[in-house]
Amino acid sequence: MKIGILGGSFNPIHIGHLILADEVREKLKLDKIIFIPLYLAAHKEEKDLLYASERLKMVRMALKSNPCFEASDIEVKRQGKSYTIDTLRSLRETYPARDKFFFIVGSDALGYLSSWKDIDQVMKLAKLVVALRPNYPLKNLPKNVLPVAIESVDISGFRLRQRLKAGESTRYYLPREVYSYILKKGLYK
């Protein structure tokens, strides 16, 4: 099986995440994509980070209509800072050795890949897939990185949180269930 892995804060999950995952899945002919909400980011401190359990719940809501997408609570259960290598090692224990992992990152992540914990081991456990955005040229792409051109959907969780806090609409940026849940619970106010 070919399995895509998409980690992130998903604070909140939005249509940009879903489009990215769907395009990569389709272009690489992946069998499924596992969305893994982090507990705490290892490389940056994120302000307004909603409880991991709430973010995981929203990810599950967003994915329920797509049989090729699933949510994992592996990092939420582990707690602490989320390191890709730890997650990949845990997944490798769960899946047969014949299954291939494709770890998906945005092109912006290439700037700090060298600072990842055990990056060489990460590259052995999973093929690194870089989602290339239009007008974001990449030079000197490492040879063990697989570039995939995707349609750009310029949405950021930070901007969505700003809009929610200001009382502005995010209706068409979020999956319907997630949008309703955020409003009902008064999240990101």
C-alpha cells in the first residue's frame, strides 16, 4: 500500500489542507492519506493553538466523507513535542514493511528540513514529498525529495484564526462540519 502522511497543527483544518492532500494522493496514486495533528510543534511556537483533542475532532469531521483520508491520534496521544521521526517509527511498527510511506510537506518546509530531528532517518522511512506552489520556485532540490506541483489555495490557519476572532466569515474556507463546530463552540474568539 502507498500511504501519504500529512502532519500539521490543523489549527483549524481548512480546505487548503484537503485540496493539497487530494491532489498529492491523485498525482502519486496513493491508497490513502493519514492526517496527523501534532500535539506541540517541535520547530515553532504557535500562538492560539487549540487543545489537541479539539483539533483532532475537527480533523475527523473534515475527513469523514472521504474514504481515502483518515485521522491519526498518534501524536496527540504521545503528547509533548511532535517529531516526524518518532511518528514514522511508530507508524512503521503498525504497518507492514511492504507499505510505502510518503511524508508530505509544503515547499516552505524545505527551508528548515536540515534542523529536523534525525532527518536522515526520516528520509529512509518515508519518501519526502514537497508540494510545490505556483510562483514558488525551488532551486537545488535534494535528490531524495519528490516534488509535486499542486494548485495553490492561499489559506493559512493564522489568517483564519484572525478572521474568526474579528467575527469575519470563514464559511467557504472550512469544511461545513468544521465551520459549524467552531461557531457552536465559540472557538478562536
